[in-house]
Amino acid sequence: MTLKAAIELGLLDALSNTGGRPLTADELSADLPTEDKAEAAASVDRILQLLASFNVVKCWTDDDAVPAGSQHEAEAVLVRRYTPAPVCRWLTRSSSGASLAPYSMYTADQDYMKTWHQLAASVAGGGPPSFERVHGVPIFDYFPQNLRLSGVFNQAMVQISVMVTSKLLDRYNGFDTIDVLVDVGGGTGSTLEMITSRYKHIKAINFDLPHVISQAPTLPGVKHISGNMFADIPVGDAIFLKTVLHLHGDNDCIKILKNCHRALPEKGKLIAVEFVLPTTPEATRGAQNLFILDVMMFSNFREGKERTEQEFLKLAREAGFSGAFCSTYVFGNFWALEYIK
């Protein structure tokens, strides 16, 4: 919550835009809309001290150089100066224009946070997931009722998508031989726009529900087609699924994958970008984040979940993908999983 406050107040952006010059709490609070500047500075200082203890920012202290032991020692003024720690590059605008700040804002949002209080009831009683218990409807049905939260969520997803796709294009070379690429659940086509900008020979099909496609802009090299992935999927020599499977239970995943299999030619390729769980929980930040995401999926969707590589492979095999399989690490626990028909 303190990190959320720092982002809302613009403190991390301010620290990151000084060219390395440390700032005091007085300087950081100068533009805040309050009449009591001293109180605002003290409050900002307390927030930044907490963030410094978690290495979100760096803190240096100096005073007015009164010698220790002198009669004026108690009058020495301690001044803290702050600079951004390396993690701030992910919480402020990077060179790609993407940031994890919107995701931080979403996960700590007041309307989202209260759904966690129903987690025990959801585990013990079955039935609706925690989010639905609080808001009365499934998460994606609720967003049209709360456009503010929907906007926060959408901004978070767009920013993460830009970061992941950028890294995917740098680290995964499986697009080289693709002529027609179908992005299933591709939203308004922003991911395909990035892919086709790098691989100009690709003819791309952006496939999503009608109300999504109706908002999609015209993009060079991208054809928008509306439909339902549980019914059928447009034909292409490769199909792209980005963070689709983790929204669904195993049975629905197999339905989606079977439709992908049907739409591909012999030796056609399925590329699924997903989080991949370790087989055994580990006491590392990377593993902790993944298992947090897994419980978030349970809280939000009930049947949605993160999976191990072996679990993803099992789903693909049950859907008919009997060819070669390989995986490529992308970024931030995302992997590109490639299945050949």
C-alpha cells in the first residue's frame, strides 16, 4: 500500500527524472496540494524510509556537521536524500514506455483487495471464487459495472503485454518461418502489431470476441476476425496464445487446444506464452511470485491456474499435439512453449 501511495504521489517518477541527483523529502513534496509543507515533507520522508528499507529507493543521510559531544549536538538537523534503486526502472516509464506501476496499482486497489477476505470461504465452501463472492458476478462481467477498476486493470495488462512481447521478440526466434500467424484472444491487436513490425513477412490474423474486435484499430498486415475460440479458430500455419490458458481449467484448455490443432496444417506450430510453475515450491522471489499468481487465479476465476511445464505438455498431448516440444524463457517467469502438430 505504501508503494501504491508513492506511485500515486509521483515520488518514484520524480526521483527517476533528476539525472541521478538525490532529492530531499522537502523537494519531493514541494508540489503536493497541501498548505502545510512541513507536515507533507515529514510524511513523504516516512514513506520513503519504508521503501528504502525494502531497497525500492536508496537513502543517504547528512546533518549540519555539529561535532559529536558538543553542546549543540542535540540541535543537529538530520537530512535524508533519496535516489531510485534499480527496481524503479520497472516502476517508472522505461525506454519502451512500459511499466509495472499500473499492475502495482491494480493489485492494491481497494475494490480488488477486499476480494481476498473471501479466500477462506471459497476454499472451504467451494462454489464461486473470492472475487465473485464479493462483487456478485464473475470478474470480467464486473468490469463493465466498475469502469474505474476496469481501466486500472486494462492499463496494467497493456503495460505487461508490451514488456513481455518486447522480450519475446528478443529471445524467441520461432517467428522466422511463419507466413500466417493467428493470435487467439489477441485483444485489439497490439501484440500482433509489435510482432509484424519486426517480422514484416508475416500475414497476421487477430482473433477475439466480437465486442473486442469492434474496438480494434486498423493495423498494417493485421486482419481482424471475430468469433469464439471454443467454437472454431481461423486457419494459419502458426497459432499464438498469450496468457490465455491460465484463465481456464483443464477441460476448457483442452477444448481450446483441440480447436487450435484443427486449425493448423500438418507440422503446424502452436506458441503459448504462459507463466510456468516450478514442480516443487522454492523459497525464492521468482517462485513466490508464481505461487502468488496461482492463488490470485484461484481467487479470481476458480478454475484458472498456473501450471508446470509438464502439465502444459500433458494438455497439449491430450489435444492431439504429438510433435516436438520446446520451451524458451522470455522474461519475468514468462515462457514461450512451442508445440508442433
